[in-house]
Amino acid sequence: MSRPRSLAVRMMAGQVVVIAFGAITLAITAALIAPRLFTYHFEQTGEANTVVQYHAQEAFESSFALALAFGVVASIIGAGLLSWLLTKRISQPIEQLSLAARAVADGNYDVAVPHDSFGRELSALSVAFDDMAAQLAQTDAARRQLLADLAHELRTPLATLEAHIDGMEDGIVPNSADSYAVMRQQVARLLRLTTDLKVLTAVEAHALELQMLEVHADAIVRNACDAAARRYQAKGVELRCLPPDEDLLVIADPDRLQQVMSNLLDNALRHTPSGGWVEVSCEQNAASITVSVSDNGDGIAADQLEAVFDRFHRADLSRHNDGEGSGLGLTIARAIVVDHGGTLVARSPGLGCGATFRATMPCVRSPE
């Protein structure tokens, strides 16, 4: 299979054809029109001497042919040089883009193409390519980090299961209800992790297929608090649910909104010691509704207020993953809120001073 010609060769060949066609058209047109015009105007002078007419005609034809030939050659050379320069200016950035695209395809995202291309369109294409390469680099880095974090998170429950199975086979670990309870707990943790990973992948790809309805945010909050009440009671943490007296309407997927509240309440319970409290409140502003989940537990360092929403966040040891959660709850909660057109932020005075998570979403109608 023959190798296709480069864009520069094709463009230059096209320019040569255009120049040649223009030169031939000019020569034919001039040869057909100019002599007739000369003869017509010479006859208007009234000169009857045939010798004068012959020399005048010969002088015109020779000078016209010379001038035409010189003009055609000069125009061909000038147009050819200009076409060559334009072709290089256009084909060079495209060739650089092609090489950069090949490097990106090979996994090298640290590429850059010049933005001073010939023309606004090529310059915009270069900027878009750089943005695409940067996003691909971020996606690849996030994928690598996710795989590394996932391997870390899977190691603990799998190691626990392996140790118990080996211990039961060797007779070291008793074949008792407690042993099976530990293994069931680790299996449940693995199931929770895989389920959360599936949800996170879907929500980050905007593939959750949200069922958007007009729902009462205050009812969602009450239901979430009622569902979490038994877990809070078992740990000895007071749960204060302070829904407003008025109805707060939002356009949302009720199941996903319930999932957000469940994740926030589970996170607060996990980081609030026995004897502490967690308070849930709602308020409506001009065009939004804010649900706040506050606790007097571990607190968050100032430099970790954004990082707590990262997958498997472990930088802040006071809010570590203790095995009760998948490490993805806050990540999923923020992604769902953002998918609803809202925001989820964390606030904390510091370590040991509690924390507040505020989810803000657009409301259906403004307060009168």
C-alpha cells in the first residue's frame, strides 16, 4: 500500500495547478484581445502606408510577446513562492499536532503545540489540543491513583478473611459465631466498596439517569434522620433533627438525595465519639435550600477541608477510614449534589472542634 502524500505536497500541487491555469488563461485572453484592439486603434489614426503599418504591427507583437512572457514568468515565480510560504505556515502546525496526537496516543501527555499558528482556527485547535492533553493527563493520574487506593482498601478485608480461613483450617481460630461475624463484616465491607465504586463511576460520568421530581427536602431530611436514629442510639450519639416548619421544594431525584443525607449522617456518626451530638438543619435563601449536618466530633484541619472529598482520603488521620465506610461516601455525596446543580462544602474550626457539611441546591420557588 502506497504512502499517502503529505498535506504540504497536496496543497502545493493544487496551488501550482491554479497558477498554471491562471497564467494560461491570461496568455490566451491577452493574445486574442490585444492585437485586435491595437489594429483597431491604429486604423483610427488614418495611417495608409503599408510599411509603417507592418513595422508598427511587428513592433507591437514583439514587445507584447516579450512583456507577456516576462509578466507570466514573474507572476508564476511570485505566486509560487507565496504559495510555498503559505503552505508551510499551514501544514507545519498541523504536522506538529499530528506528532503530538501520536505522542498522546502512546501515553505521553506532556506535550505542547505552538499557539502562534497561521489563522485563528489553527490557533484555537492548538489551545483545544493542549486542554485535551491536560485533561487526559489528569484522568490518567486519577485512574492510577484510584487503582492504587483500591488495591490498598481491598488488602485489609482480604487479608482478614485469609487469616481467619487459614486460622480455622489450622485450628487456631475457633469455628464460632464470632469468627463468622468478623468474616461477614469484611465481606460486607467489600460489597459496600464495590457498590460505592459503581455509583461513583456512574455519577462522575453523568450516567446515573436521575429521576428529577419536585420533592420536599424537609421530608427527605426527616426520613434520613429516622433511618439513622437506631445507629446513633447504638453508639450513644445524640441526633438532633431540626427541619423547618415550612415545606422546602427542590427538583431532585429523591433516592439520590436520600443517599446524600445517609452518607453525610454516616460520616458524622463515624467521627463523633460516644456522648457527642450531630445536628441536622434546613434553611431557604433567595433561590436555594441549604441542608447542614454539624457535629462536635473530630473536626477537620484547615488544609484538609477540600481533600476530605477525595476518594479514599487518608491525609487527615483524625478522619481516617476505620473500616466502617468505603472511603467514598463524601466523594459520592458531593458528585450527586453537583449533578443536581448544587454545592457541598465542609467547614470546621479545626481538629477536635467538630465539622459542618453544607449541601446547597436550587429551590423550586423563592420565599414570599
